[in-house]
Amino acid sequence: MDQVTLYTKPGCHLCEAVEQVIRAVARRRPLELFIRNILDDPADFARYQYEIPVVFVNGAEVARYRLTPAELEAAMARDPVADGPGG
């Protein structure tokens, strides 16, 4: 099952829109969603303070600011072994 991580913070309207996209895709295909509030971790805040929302699929960054269902599904369809070094 694919793991999708959304870096967000309260009151982020772009983040809310991206979360809705992720949840819509989750209704069609199984995924495990992890939501990380950047205010809970100083390292996350330092890294993503001006960049949210940020989306990772299986540990690889796939989007910043905006995400479409097609982009998320394409990222989930990628073969992580083939995308690795030499792949």
C-alpha cells in the first residue's frame, strides 16, 4: 500500500485543497495518509515554512503547493525500484 505524507499547518487553504485531492484518490485506490503539521517539528518548520503543502509518496517528494488527482495517481503508479539509482 502506498504511503502518502502531506506536510501542512492549520489555516493553510492550499493544504486543505491538496488534502481533499488525496482523500478523493483514496476512495478509488488504497493508500495510507500521514498528515504532518510543520508546527509540531522545528525541522519540518525550517524546511517547509514557506513551501507547504508538500506531498511525498513512498518517501519521494511529488508535489509542492498544488496536486491533481492524475499527478498523485501517476506518482503512486511509479515503480520505486526502477526510479532508483540506475533504474
